[in-house]
Amino acid sequence: MEIGKQIKKYRTEKGLSQEELSEKIFVSRQTISNWENNKNYPDMKSLLLLSSLFNVSLDILIKGDLEEMKEQIKKEDIDKFKRDGKIFEILSILTIISPVPLMKFMGKKYGFVIWIIIFIAAMYYSIKVEKHKKNNNIQTYREILTFLDGKNLDEVQKHQEYGKRPYQKCAIVIGFVLLTIVITIIMAYILL
């Protein structure tokens, strides 16, 4: 965020006009207007007075609202995780249900090549999803749901979820293997 936007934001939060603010920090109203429109910037003395008046640190005043920036970054991370997760989900389903129909209707050679392309795309997105999970330190189903809601687990909940991680990984692998076997048998029965 630019410093002009910060000054305007905190001035309006305090319910001050440009004129009132200018009187409190000993500059002209036009100077305040120039700062807010980024035509020029406050000197150190004015920054210190603004920081004191708005009751914010110089860091926040100069760099912007760090919490707001963190929330924006977290929202972008959540959106990317959701998008990559949906793409992975679709490609995974295609990987599971498409081999028999592709080979039946496209021939073994072309069907296999198309299936390999789908499989490689699914693996690419699975790696992206795993990177999101690693970067945000989320593994279990509950951690993922909490992350997608934009919330955080408390310390006790975190420790409980850390204990579940190895078991959930095994359950997921076993579940996918069983699902793949069942779908393959059904597809083979239908198409052969």
C-alpha cells in the first residue's frame, strides 16, 4: 500500500478532515492533499507526528497494513490451492476411469498415449497440491478444511492433527487403491 493511501485511511478512521489533520501536525491542508495523492511525501518529522497521532508504528504507516497484506496473500494461497485441487481432482478421476474406454475406442496405442498424457498432467497437479500443503503446513483433512475457511487451529488441535497425519496418509493410499480396483473392474465388465 502506498503511504498516501495509508494517510487517507487513518485520517478517515479518526474522522478528521484534511484541514483538521493539517492543524494537528503543523502543515497546510494542501500538503495533506499532496501526500494523499502521492504528489510528494512527508518528511521524517511529519511521519513521526502522523505515526503518533494515528497510534500506528512507522513500519505500518510506511509499508502499509501488514495484517491486511498477510490476509490478501493468504486469500491468494487459498484460491490457488482450491484451483489446483479441483484440476487435480478432475484429472485423477479421468486417470481412473479413462484407460479402458480410451483403449477400447481409440485403439491400444493411441488410447494408451492419451491416458499417459492425462496421467502426467494429474501427477503435475498432485505435486502442486502437495507444495501448497507443505508451504502452509497442512496435511490432515481437518487442517485442509480449516485452511480453506481462512482460519487457524489452536495449539491443542494442531498437536492432535499432527498425531493423525501418518494414519491418514495410509488410509488415503488404501482408499485410492481400492477405488481404482473397483472402478477398473466395473469398466472392464461394462466394456469387455
